Amino acid sequence: MREKVILVCTKCLSRNYTVSKKKGESKRLEVKKFCPKCNEHTLHKETR
């Protein structure tokens, strides 16, 4: 089973992406993605 998580930009704190990950995984997801508000690639972290 997979769960949906929301990714938040670490620079401007806007919620840009929703992705899915394994249900039992304990680590928070960190991905470098494009932020349309910042207009650059920034680190996005998973919210709880």
C-alpha cells in the first residue's frame, strides 16, 4: 500500500507537489524539484 505525501519548498514554503511513497518507510522524503514560485530548482521536503 502507498500513501500520498505533500512536498514543500524549503525556500518559500509553498506546497507544490504530491507524490506517493511506501506505507512503512520511516525516512522523510527529500527531492530537488522546480519551484514555480521561486522560479528555480530547490530542495523539497515531505510534510507530516
